[in-house]
Amino acid sequence: MKRLTMLTAVLLTLAAVPLALAAGGPGKFETKLTGKGANTQGGKEDGTWTIDLSNPTSGRVDLTWNGQKAGGGKYVISGSTITLTPKKGSECKTKGKYTFKLSGSTLTFTTIKDTCADRRDVLTYGPWRKIG
């Protein structure tokens, strides 16, 4: 459960950053994970994930997984790069660094460096779509 919480927080942070930069404000994105493959931790990460950021360059991030709070942490955006720092006690213990791209209402993440497989898998599973 801690793993899902942390991963959710990371995903939410990454998805919201591109929207905030593009629109000059907060954004909320959603993605759905399905399947039993390695990139969903054998189906343990299946469900609807959301990420929402309140500031376009840095701040706190909250994630939800199937409508439940699933984690948090902090983010910093520089250009098209986002660095995620997990909160203490999270399943992920290290920072993750990604590039992001916002095209219309679709957000995607590409890993630069992240040793936390859960966070990496959720963020890069597929495109995120803008929901708010």
C-alpha cells in the first residue's frame, strides 16, 4: 500500500507540471493502468491514477489511486524536466527525474533516472489526459 501511495504521489506531480507550465496554472491529469505485466507490478497497480499540482514550478504533490489518497511528496520543474522527492516513510526512498511533454490535453513522461520501479512504471505506463 505504501508503494502505491508513493507511486501515486509521484505520478500526480509529474502530470500536473506540464499543464501548469503550458497554462500558467494548476492542472489535473488521469491515467488508467490495466494488465498483469511487469509494468503494472503484476496487476497490483491497476486502476485509475490522478496527479494534481497547485504551482507551475515547484511545490507539494498529492496522488490518488482509484479515488483514494495514495501518496505525496514534492516536485521541482526546470524547463521540461521534473524532479520528484518522496515524503519520508514512502515506499520510494530516492528522487526521480523525468522529462515531460504536454501535447494538447495529453501528458507523457520519459525517465531520465529513477530507481523506484513503482513510480517509474506508473508515470511512464502510458499517456495521461487532462481532467481539470
